Amino acid sequence: MNSKTLNRTLHLFTLLAFLLAGAAHAAPDGAARTPSDTPLSATNKRTALPIKPLDSIVAVVNDDVITRYDLDEHYDRAVQQLKARNIPLPARPVLEKQLLERMINDRIQLQFANQTGIRVDGPTLDKALDRIAAQNNMNLEQFRSALAKEGIPFDKFRGDIRNEIILQRLQEREVDSKVNVTEAEVDTYLENQAKQGQEDEYNFDHILVRIPEAATTEQIQQQRARAQMILDQLRKGADFAQLSASYSDASNALDGGNVGWRRASQLPQPFADALAKMQSGQVSDIIRSSNGFHIIKLVDKRGQNSKMVVQQTHVRHILIKTNELVSATDAKNRLLQIRERLLNGASFADMARQYSDDSSASKGGDLGWVSPGETVPEFEHAMNALQPGQISQPVQTPFGFHLIEVLARRDQDVTKERQRLLARQALRERKIEEAKEEWLRQLRDSAYVEYRNAE
């Protein structure tokens, strides 16, 4: 049996199980009922409650399904978000199509994450929820009450946050961790920047009409016509945010398409060239790239400041990597034992040399003075929460589990170092964005997706 036949067989079993579950819901005592089994008198027929139709399937994604209930739930939530941002609502069918595509892409990624062993344990999820509550100036119980007032079940919200963390870890593992910026690339970047003079920054909106992998000439022409239709509406004064929510294939479509501030060097060259010639409020022509057709609108432009003072942290760490032989539980337990020894007077440097899986082990785990943005977010967040001399609990990042100790902090004028730091960040962000788009497209094209009647 080939993979395509196997996929279709799985879809049939999935659909059968879904329908049986619906039938069981309609007859909770487990008995199959027919009209002859449950005769109704004329009076009973007039007074019987209407039968609620079973939930329907709107899309099959590999061996999973997306139901009408799922789509309606996402639609209601998206409407609330768009109204909160004062973005005009697209027509319901248009918005539903956008949401369904996003749900399919998320479902494909979550399936891949599950197949490849990405998990989020309870304590990690609890900490994330605590941070979200704190960002809203609430404790967790107050936050639960606030969600309840908005009609959002806490278990549903908790599940959504778990999925967001999984998707973030998946991208970090499959994309971010594989992106490397060489010293030669930084040198070339700085040479080009010196020739061009001071670099501008742009705040702009973006709409993407994606081209499928291995698209035919006809498909490319169809997508080009779709992009032209969007551009024509923008030139007639249509709202950019509404058209983004209606038609854009970019990940920020429902946020109005705003990219925020980006340096010219962080952008694909066609974007930078177009923005350099535009005035605030102006909309570009259609820009073609390898992954689709783009339309951008310049919101604002500014020059960079020449001086930067940052808070640097002198930090060291001990890393235990997880693999087939070392589970997450094993890694955390080993670090807890090491931490206990450190609190009882053991030398951090000696413990790092003996146990750390990082290249810094030979230096006693010392990473030197670290500026913001030079470490992964989980590490930086835990590091920033420590006082000098304090040792963290085990901290999970895409690299494994860490014990972190902050040695000192200082405010440092990094004007001389700034150009190299910004160059590395700009190159890395550009590479990550390009790699992410390509990875998502390949993942989607390798999945089985079947659309069903959404009614």
C-alpha cells in the first residue's frame, strides 16, 4: 500500500470515528435508534425538540480533522481581536478562509512537533501563564476570573498557550538553531554599510500572496492576478489592515500586516530598494520574490541614533544537553544535584569543567559580558531575573538545560561594538525570516490537506 493510499485509508477511519462519536452523543445509552424503535404519536411529533445537526468537518489535515465548531470558535476570537485593534472586519467567508489556512498550517506544525518529540510539561506551562498574568498586572487567579468574564474557558486558554510554546520551540529547533552568521558575512555587511552611509529604518505594512511550491505557470498567474486585485483596491483607498486580514498569507495578516520598525539591511533587497523611494503613506507596486508577490506600505521612516548604551551581564552557565540517552527529567535532576553542591560551597568553575556540555566548559562556563539579544530568549529571561551571585534553577532552552549564575552587571557604551552587533542581528533576522518561509512552505506541501464543504 503506497503512502497516498494509506493516507486516504486513515482519513476514512478518522471520519468514521468522528461520525460514530457524534452518533454516540445523540444516543448516550449506546442503543441505535430508528423511527420504528421510537414511535412518536402525532402529539409527540408536534412537540418533539428539533434535532441538532452533527458538527461537520471543514478540512482534513493528515490524520486529523478541523471541524466547523473549531472554525467558528477561531472566527469569534478573531472578530474580537480585529475590533479591539479598530481594524474593519472583512466579509465572513473571506475571514474564515484566512483563519482556516492559519489553522491548517498550525495543525501541520503541531503534528510534526508531536511526531518529533517536542513536549511542554506542566511546570513550564504554569510559569508561562504566571508571566502572562503578571504582564496584565494580575495574579493567576485574577487572570482566570478575567478570562471567565470574557467567556474564555481557562483550560482552552491553557491549551492555546501550550501550543504557542510548542510552535515556538519547533521553529527554534528547525529554523533558528540552524541559521549561522559568519564573521566574513559581518565584514561584508559593514563594508557595504560604510559605502552607503547612515542606514535608515522603516515602519511598514506588508501583504503576501504566496506561491505554492513547484507552482505551475497557471497558478503563478492566478496569484499574480490576486495580488493585482489587492493593489487596485489599495490604490482606490481601501483599508490596508482590512485587506491584510482578508487576503494576506503572511503570519501577521490578522494583525493588520504591520511589520514594525526594520533597518534597511534587515530587509530583502527588493523591499529596501522600494522603501527607499517611497513617502510615508505610499503603497508600493507588486514586488516578486521566490515565495510569492508582496505589497508594502510605508508608515514612517527614521535615521538611526549613533550611540547605544546597554546593560551587559557577566554570566556563566552549566549546560546538560538532552538526547536519546539523556531525557529532560534526567538533565534537570543532574542539574539539581549540581546546584545543591554549588550551594554547599562547590566551585562553579570546577563543576562546569566536569559536567557542562557547552564549549565554555574549559573556561569554567564563563560566557563573558553578554549584551541583550546575544542569547536565546529563555536564557536571557532567566538571566535577567537573577541578582549577582545568584544561581538559577534548571532553565530549558533549545540547547538543553542550564544552571545560570550572574557574576556582575554594568552599563556599557557599546558605540564601537554596536555596528558589529547590529550587523550580526540584522543578518541573522533576515536569514531566519527567509528560512522560516521556505521551511513552512515545504512542510505544508508535504502534508495531506483536503477541504470539505464548510457549511
